[in-house]
Amino acid sequence: MKLRYTFGGDEHIFVEVSEEMSLEAFFISLSMTKAVKAAEIKGVTEICPANASFQIKFNPDDIKPQDLLLEIQKLEEQTSTAEASLNTRIIEIPVYYQDPWTHETLLRFRDRHQNPKGSDLEFAARSNGYPSVEKFIEAHSGSPWFVSMVGFVSGLPFLYQMVERSKQIQVPKYLRPRTDTPKLSVGYGGCFSCIYSVRGAGGYQLFGITPMPIFDPQQKVSYLQEFMVFFKPGDIVKWKPIDRKEYDRILAELAAETFTPKIKKAAFSLDEFNKDIQGTNKKLEDILYS
């Protein structure tokens, strides 16, 4: 992949790895941002990796834009992605699909949707050729997902489905964004699933909600006391469908400070994944539930 460089105002360089999202593009972005960080280039103040791109912020009083561009291009020549692998985490995220809160929200905004008379899940199922919402939920929750970026709003993860390209779910965003989205809604837009970390506007299709906080600026949630943002790029997620009873049980455990997310350490190799996608996914799930 040939990287494309552009300047963003006086203090940023934007680097596009690919016009399409892929795990290959993610690993190139990850390798490059790690290389920029390790190089400790004078004047670089912030490094922001994204799904298939990254952005570098710098102080133009410390380094000229063209000089920084040359430094990054040198790193591109030196950086190898032949061994695209990382040590990461696989995490179970409980999801209450077809919950009453996101359903009430989507009903308030049907005038902004492609399918004014149905639900977002019905639209997504039909758009992807599934005979029912239940079968679509099985497909959404059946395979692991790769966290390729955290951002847009604080703590929001973008998740990429770990299946063959031909099997990937694709769902367009709303025709016009909503002005309201419940906190911790599980959404979908394009090829990405996400969890809305805070309440606010949004344009992704609404599938359900998780009881599990993923962003806590007060750091009162037990598993967010070290850092207020739960997800990291490279995390692997397995959705777990739950019902209202399970949802309420987890909320009670959170209130009692006894809830612990199911997390296991795991190694991921892009080469091994591409050679045997189903086998790699099964190994990851075996690690999570061992």
C-alpha cells in the first residue's frame, strides 16, 4: 500500500493508508504510529492512529512541516509489516439486543431513516440478506470483532468484523443523524460496529445496548480506575447476547462494585488469521471461555 500524505493546516500531517478499511491497513497504521513515537522526532506533540489512516500533530516552531514530512516518509521506507502481530486482549461485551431504550429512540427518528416503517435491525437484516432479525443477530454476535480505532467522542470504539470480506455486514448510516442516542448503545454504520460511550447525536443504526460502562471520567467504575477509557486499538471483542434479566443483574453488580468484565490475554497474527479465519476465531473464543 502506498501512503498518501496531506497537510492539515499549519500543525498536522494526515496520512492515508488506504481508502478501504482492512486489517492490513490497520496494521500499517499501527506500525507507522509506533515508529513515529519511537523516533522521538522533535516537535511532534500528538500521534493519533485511526482505522486506515493516522494523523501527526506538531509544533511548527520546532520543526518545519516539510522536514517532518521527510522524516515520516523515511520511516515508511524502514517500517516492515511482514510480521503483523500483536499481544492483545479478547473481551466479552454483553449486549441486550432489541432493548426498549434504543427502540424508543429509533422510533422518534424514523423520518431520518431509509425504512420509516420498520426498525433498524429489520432494515439491517433485509439489507444483508438475512431472513429474520434473529438470524442477523446471530451473524452480528457470532464472530469476534477487532477494535481498529478509539475516538470521535471519548472512549468510543470502532469495531471491524473478523470474517471473510464476502461475509461482512454492511449497513448505511441514517439519511440524517439523530439528535439523541442512549449512552452505551450498540450501533452500526458502513462496515463498523460501535458502542456510544456517552449520550448524544449519532447516525449509526441502533441494534441494542450494553450495561457495561466503557468510559468513566470520574474513574469510579472498578475496572476503569487506572484509566478512564476501556478500549484500546487492537482489542478483540466478542458480543454476548443477553436478555433483560441478565441486563438488570449486571447493572446490580455494577452498583455493588462486584462486576468484572470477562477479559483474557491473547496473541493475534494477521498472517495466521488470513490463512485460517474460522480456525483463528475459534482459538480466540477458546481462550476467552477457557
